[in-house]
Amino acid sequence: MTASVKQQNLPNIDRLSILAAMIVLAYTLERFIDLPAWEYSRQLPGLYIEFSINVNVITSLLVAGMTAAGANWLMHDHPASQGRMALQHAILPALTALVIGIPLSGIPVGLGWWLGLIGGAFILVLVLIAEYIAVDPGDLRLPLATAALSAVSYALFLVLSGFLRATGVRLLFNLPALILAAWLVSLRVANLRLHGIWTIYESAIIAFVVGQVAAAFNYWPLTPVAFGLVLLGPSYALVSLFCNLIEEKPFRQVLFEPLLSLLVAWGAALVIR
């Protein structure tokens, strides 16, 4: 009986293998596709807009969408899902696939690129397994899965913000990407901490504040890691603050974790800036 229950709480290995193989294959084939980039430029009153869409951007977005659909397909098989849509469990896998693909596009094919691809695929598989465990609120491994998913969420946001900083993306395009990523990360982490409660408006407030911080520090002489930590601090702090308020924790506990996390993140950013 124990073995049967344990088997039910693990994803179907065939489906998981197919999904991981498709993602790895998509990023591998991207290196053999050579298509001209689509350039767009327009002079608006007081603002010049110029950007290009290449095969790397298209592939990353398509793989993120494919991962979201595959994650929902994988979670649909869980006994606790009862055949319902599991969109909340597709947010983090899609973001993981996107963040894996964006840095890979800037690395030349070689040992480093293959290690990054294999390591990224391994992390994505672990995220999918953790999300599968999180489908069942009664699973004994849920606290561990929740902690792992929350840590991966913040790590992805740190990597994405640092990468956008390193590539010198204009604030005009950098800001919407960071706001959207902050909203998705806050939404998923809060949903995990609050055991299924959606904090759509609270996460939107967090994303707006993070966007303001990103705009304020955009022209500061910060390294990519320091810039990421500057944004990670308020993101983590505000998620903790809203979750503590919703859970009606004591006043001291409501403020202690957010303030401590903000001081640690900004202190680390100050040291390595």
C-alpha cells in the first residue's frame, strides 16, 4: 500500500521524459536555425523605439509556452487534480524554461553551453517534480517542495534581472519584463505559502514597487548580481509582509522577516557592487 501511494504522488516518467526531451531538443535545434532578425524602429514624439526579434527570442517564448502546456498535461495525471486545469503549477516551469533559454542564447556552443543546457534541464525536471508534489495538499513532502519552489522562483528572478542588466537592455524594455517576472514570482510564491490562496492584487502591488526600484537604480553603477539583489530584496520582503498580514501573525513577526530579508539583500548588494 505504501509503495502504491508513493507511486501515485510521483509524475509519470514517460510524460516527464517526453517533456524534458522536447525542451532540450528545441534549444539544441535553435543553434542550427539561421533566420534573419526582424528589426523595428520608430521615432515617436520625444521617444525613439528600436528593437529586434530573432530566432532566440522566438524559441524561448515558444519553449516557455510548450513547457506551460506540458506541465498542465503532467499535473492532469495527478489523482488529486481530479482532471482539473492546473495553471498555477505551470507558472514556474514556464518561467524556468524561459530563463534557461535566454542566457543560453548568448553562450557559444561548447562545453559551457552543453553544461548549461544539461544543468538547466535537470533543474526544470526537479521543478516539475516539485510542482507535481504540490498538487496534493496532504502530501508529506509538501513543505520541502514548497521551500524548493520558492527558492527556485527567487533564484530565477535574480538570474533574469541580472542577465537583463548585463546585456544592457534599455529601461523601456527592461522594466516591463521585470515587472511581469516580479508579478509571476510573487503570485506563485504567495500561493504556495498561503496554501492555494491567490494574491493577484497584492502581487501586482509588489510588481509595481519592484518596477519603481528597478527604474530608480537603473543608472546606478551596479554589477548585474548587485542589481538583481537590489530587486530581490523588496520582492522577497513584500511577499513575506503580505503573507504575514493575511495569516494575521503578530505585529513583530509581520515586520521582522521582511526587514531582515531586505537588509540582507541590500547589504550583499552593497558589498559586491
